[in-house]
Amino acid sequence: MPLEKPEDFGCQNESSDTCVYCTNEDGTIKSCIEIFDGWVNFFMAATWSSRQLAEKIVRKNMLSLPYWQERKEVCLEWEIATDEEFSECLKKLGH
């Protein structure tokens, strides 16, 4: 999620490290598994990907973010997408 406009940031706080989709209304960060599952479901629906590929895409994406690089989370410890798989996914999303 690009953080470009105030409404993109969690709680519209431009100093936040997370986006609106990863932040609860009270400003706390959602659990890793809650965020992970939400994005897996999004990628499966938006790109017609299998669950396995969507999980790999989400891991690659989340692990590219400083917030998640600093944390050890079980759902992020499995296989990640290759650069080619990630690029193909982004093309399907129109990026």
C-alpha cells in the first residue's frame, strides 16, 4: 500500500509506519495473521491466484516493509514469491 495521501496512513497519521488497512480505529496495529489473511484474500480475488501463491506474494510484500522486517512472525516464515511471481502479480493489478 503506497503511503502517499493522509487517508492512506493508519488513523490518517502521516507519521504512522502502517497503512489504513493494517491499523485498527484506535491506532493499534492489527495482528500479523489478521493482516496476512486479509491480504491473501485480496490477492486471491484480485489476481485469480491460488492460496499458496497469494501467501507467497503477501510474505514478500510484508517482508519488504520495515515494520515487518523487525518482527518475528510465524505466518511470515515460509516461502516467499520470486521476483518474477511478484512482478506478474503486480501486472495483474495494473501496476
